[in-house]
Amino acid sequence: MIGVVVEFQQHPFEALIMRFPSNNQKQIPQSEMVFGIHALIEAFESGRELNKILIQRGERSELSKKLSQIARERSVPLQIVPVEKLNGITRKNHQGAIGFVSPITYYKIEQILQTLFEEGKDPFIMVVDRVTDIRNIGAIARSIACAGGHAMVIPVNDSAPINADAIKTSAGALHSLPVCRENLRHAIQYMKDSGLKVVAANEKSAKNIYQADLTGPLCIVMGSEDEGISEDLLSLVTESLKIPMPGVISSLNVSVASGIFLFEAIRQRI
């Protein structure tokens, strides 16, 4: 076991993080919110990261259109909600819009891959589709960091937020592991076009992870426990693989399954 740890420490994960500013440099309390459309636009223009934006239903001003456009460009989830929803969140004068400040900085998958290829490294990425439990997101991030993974990719919508609870569950890994918030279909296609093998965790697959080659540039796609990976993403992957489970229970927690995939890849690499 000691030999494995020594070998793993030679993985280029730490060198990559030196190229990307640590998320720990930009810690913001989970509870911090920005109120008002104009204030939210200013927050974006000043470089602040937002987890989500809520806009009051019926708001059709030019500023609200500008805010919506910026949110789309920055891959920030935006929801149109009734005023009662906003009033239930705060008693302050929200002016029809509330933004939740992110405690981490998000990256683009293009940025991650370009840096890795420039440094002569094989990308090792995990995509997490439709996992909405905060504790699972945190646990998966922790496993990726322990395995020397280079980034976690989450969808713009249908994902648990990266907040203080997720960071706590990750044992702080989310302060150093680059997280990309992307349109997953576009991100996976981009990784395939960039030469990565994209494998999906799929219990219906005939082939298991111990029969597959997980070396080289790799992206592993994990799905939620109840819905799995969406069909449109499965249609893009290079290969679907299952974890053999001969026991009487044939399902695993997604964070546990993620760890099994990650460390099988590590086993093959060392």
C-alpha cells in the first residue's frame, strides 16, 4: 500500500493546480447573496462567481434581458420564479432578482485540457450528470482529488450546488479541484474531439471495468443513482462499463461507484 501512495504522489495533479488559482483564495460565505438586477450585472462585471440567479416572473426590462444573456454566457443557472419565492428567501428589497454567490471559481473544460496538453499530461476528468445530493457531490470531488484527477465537470442545471456543505463533505477538496460547469453534451463531444476516451458507468453494459483499458487521456461519466446517465450523453460515449456486483444488492451509492472507477484507472496506470 505504501508503494501505491509513493507512486501516486508523482501524478501531475499538484502541478496543474499551480497553473490554476486555488479556489481557497476566493472563499465567500454560503449565505452571501446579491440583490437587484443592476447589482447582479455589476457582480458579474467585477468577476464574482454565482451559483444561481432567481428573477421575478414578469420582469422584462432591458436590464433583465442583459442579465439573462450574461448568465447564459457564463453558464450560470437562471430561474424565473414568482415574487413569493423571492420574498420567502429574504425580507430585504430584492428588486426582483437574487443571486447566490459561489464559494469557488469555475473553469472551462477547454482551459483545463489546453493546459494539460501543453504540459504533456494525459487528462483525467470525471463528468457528474444529474447528481443532486450535495453530500454525494462533495464525496465525489474528494475521491477525484485523492485519485489525482484533473477536474470535475457538472451540468449547468440538474446538479447539486457547490456550497459550504459540499465543500465540507469534500474535506476541502473543492477548494483545490478545478470544477467546470458546462453543457455536458458539448463538453463530452469536445473531450472526444480532443482525443479523450469517454467511458460511462452503466449497470446494463455487458462489459465490466476490469475488462477495459482505462489508461491514457480519460473521461469517466457518472450518473445519478435513480436516473443514471441521460440517454443523449450515453449516445456520445466511447464505451459503457459496469461494476460487477455478484451480491444480493445490485446498486451502489454514486460516490462509492465513482471511487471504484477512479481507482481502477489508477491501478492500471501504476
